Amino acid sequence: MAGRGGDSVNGGELPQLVGVVHAAVGAPAKEVSAREAVSEHLDGTAPPKKKARKWHGVSADLLCVKAVTTAGAHLAEWGKGEKMYDKAASLFNEQPGRPFDTDAKNIKDHFQLVVKKFEKKDKSEATLSGISVEQTELDEVLSLAASAMADSNSKADAAKGEQAKKDEALQRAGEAVRSAAQARRSARRAAAAAAEDASEEGGDASDAGDKGSPAGKASPAVVRRCRRDEEEDEKDQAILDLIERSAKDKQAAEDRRCAAEERRLVLEEKRLENEQRAREEAAEQAAARHATDSAALAKTAADAVAAAAADRLEHAKTMELLAALVRRLDK
């Protein structure tokens, strides 16, 4: 009986007990699935597909226009637009709702296109009478930007026109002074040549012209005329000196303006570099925090897997002890 009981336990109950133990311990498939779940959680989902670089939607246009107007790139002076549009692109790229990252050329081209479309639309709506058109936020921002651009262009054209008029008047005055001086010098040379010819021909003092009296002394009229000529020459020279000083002062002012602009650009470049460095440091810190969090999460998951394995091993040992106890009782 004992042998039959032992055989019964070993042949029938023990396999069932072993099956129960395996079921309690758990199949390896469950452990693998847990690891896969942890790995999937750590790695995250698949990276999203890159979006096409197309400005679709009013929201993208609004972000573009606001970035440009905030940076003041639409009112930039000649030669300063590139830096200003770089700043506008940086402002655009900082917006969380941007469709993509852009650069100075792309945002400039799109802004000009949006403004051109708005001006065309505004002209077409102006021809409509008695029809109220609702203004969107984009229309309001574009209206202010277009108006500011028109005023800036008008002021720039007016300033250029005034400066051109001043330069033209100064040039005409210089040419007139030079022409008058050349005419007087030509007249004096002609009079001197005529007087010399008359003196050589043996004419009297009056026919001799400006060369002087027979005694070798100049007449009072000749002296007065020479003095007037010298005074005119001095006036002409003073005007020419004034024109030359004005041109030099203008060039010096332009040089100072260029130097100040270069210093401003250097400071602006340093500021942009500092901002870029700060953004890079912030990104590095965020990446470090993400790596730390990922490592902590991985350690937690590994500890959980190890604890589950230890529990399964302990459970298996318990079941083995129970099986041995059952066999001993059957004996």
C-alpha cells in the first residue's frame, strides 16, 4: 500500500503538483513581456515624422508676422535687415506652437508674401462699398505692419530727397564759384596779354592796359582792379574751403555712424551668442535630467523584475518543500 501510495503520488499527484508549481511560478513569456513593456516605456514611442516646411494655416502666418514685427525687421534700415530677420527667426523658433524651425531667409520671404497678399486683398476690399468685412487678428497685425512700413518708406524717401537737394545745391554752388573764378582768371590773363602786346608795340600808357605807366608805376585804376580781383579770389577760395569742409564733415559723420553701427552689430552678435549658449545649456540640463529620470526608471524596473524573480524562486522552493512533505506523509 505504501509503495502503491508512493507510486500514486509520484505518478499522478506529483506531476499535477509540479504543474501547479510551474503555474504559480509563471511562464517565461510573462517575464519577457514585462521586460518589453519596461523597454518600450524607457525608449518611448517612435519619433514623429518630419513635417514638410510649408506655411499652412492662419496660425503659422500669425506667428511669422508677430515674430517679424516684434523684432522690427520690417522697419530695418538698409543693410540691417539680415540681422533683424535672424532675430525674428529666433523668436519664431522659440514659440511652442510653431509648425517647424525656420531661418532668416525663409521667414523674410514668407512675411513679404503674406504682406503682398494682404495689400492685394485690402485693395480689392476697398473697392467694395457698403459691405462690412470682419477683421481677423492676422488682418489687424498686418494692417499695422503695412502702415508702419509705408510710413517708414515715405520718411526714408523724404530724407533721401532732402539730402539729395542739399548735395545738388552745394554742387551747383561749387560749380558756379569755380566757373566765376575761371572766368575772372581768363579775363585777367587776356587783359595782361593785351597790355603786354600794346607795350611791345610802343603804345602809350593808356593803351598799354594793366601793365602800368611809362615810368613803371601802376595806375590807381589798375591797383584797385587788382585788389578787387584778389578779394574775389579770396571769396572764391573761402567758398571752396567751405564746400570741402562740408564734404569732409559729412564723410566723418558717415564714418562715425558706420563705426557705431559696427559696434552695435558686435554687441548684438554677442547677445545672440549668449542667448544661444543659454539655450544650449538649458537643453543640456534638460537632457541630463531626462537621462537621470530614465536611469532611475530603469533601475526601478530592474528592481521590480529582480523582486518578481526572487518571489518566483521562493515560491518554487516552497512548492518543492510541500511536495517533499506530501511524499513523506504518503510513506
